[in-house]
Amino acid sequence: MAENRASGYGEDVYGEGVPCWVDAQLPDVEAGKRFYGELFGWTFDDPQAAYGGSVWARREGAPVAALARKPDGRLPTVWTVYFATPDVEGLADRVWAAGGQVITAPVPVGELGATALVTDAEGAVFGLWQPGTHAGFGRRHEPGTFAWAELYARDTETANTFYGGLFHDALFGPEARPDFGRALVSDVFPAEMPPHFLVHFAVEDCEAVLGTVNRLGGRVQVPPFEASYGKAAVVTDDQGASFAILER
């Protein structure tokens, strides 16, 4: 998008393996707009037919996330993180070869780009994004925007091997500044919880935001705890989608 490039967020910002976008699949998008609009100060575009009818959330005019209506009520209500790639078909093939699964084969999204939905070797779901006119986040690492994605895995060595093979430069390259980490599920969640990614949004005051979450009908899953990347808490919105808030 033109405003991405004008703000210094061109396509070259998001190298392969860098988290570049997040979306939430919700039963009620209008309710999601009310919840996240008040929680994070987001404003929203009109629904985009080219992007499956989802709405883009903006922070100070820049795109920061999308909210989409679940196409099937049996699907989970979740936040999904997308990793950038210059070749979505090639990366989907590499995911398969590394022991992951391809849930949704690569598909174009109008002129915006192309996407696929995949899992890692333990079943954690994530998305792939090949940019067209939409490079990804227009703002990040600021209050009310994406800050971090934590993978909760059953075996961190398996996760390191899988993601290190896919995204070596982003994780271990000379200019690597990874925006996601790996931890054991049992560190925060019960051991029976399936492996999954948890999207984190930056906040200035974790405790104050938790109060707002409760007032808006959400709930606190995991109270504030200190992690290597900041002070975090895990919450759900008023429709059951889990995410984390992160104070640094």
C-alpha cells in the first residue's frame, strides 16, 4: 500500500520469516470492532471484498491487523500470525517437506498479495504472506500494535529445527531481530494445550489494560508474568479469541 511505503514500511522491511500481519477470525466482526477499537484505539476500514470481506484495523492511519468473520461456526475463534515470504508456493512446499501440513493451499488475495495457512511439525497453525500491494504492518512495536508472537510448543528443540530450517536468516542471520520466540506449553498453559502461536500486542500499562479487558467483557487467562521479552498477560476477548498484551 502507498501509505506503507511512505511511512518506511515497504516490502523490503519484512524479509522471509518476519511476522508481517495478524488477523482474527471472529463470529461477530462488529462486536470485534467495538472491543478492539476501545482497547487499542483502532479505527476500521470498510469491509474489503478482495480480502474475504474482512476489515482492516488502523492505528494513527496505518494498517495494523484485520478482523474477519468466521466462514464456519465450527472453526476456532483465533488470532493468526502471518510470516512474510517472497514465494508463498515455494515456502508452503518447504513447510510440507519439513514435516508440517498445508491447511489452505496458496491463493491470491486480489492485488494485495497471496496467502496460505499451514502448520508446523507439531500442529501449531500459522499463515504465510507474499506481498503484492499490501506489505503488512504499517506500524508495529508501538502501543496498540503487534509486538511479539510466542510459539508454545511441546518440544522446543523440534520447533527450533523446524523454524530454523525455514527461517534461518530471520532467526539467526547477521541482521536478525526476530519477533517471535519459542517456549514450552507447560510454561504458561497446561501441558494438554495444543501447540499454538500467541499474538502479543504492545501496551504502556499492562494492569490498566487488563482492567479494560474485563470491563469490555473479556477475561484474563494468565495474569501478568515476566518473560524474557517483557511483562506479559494472556487474555481472551468477549468472543473467546486469545491474545497477549506486552509491556516493555
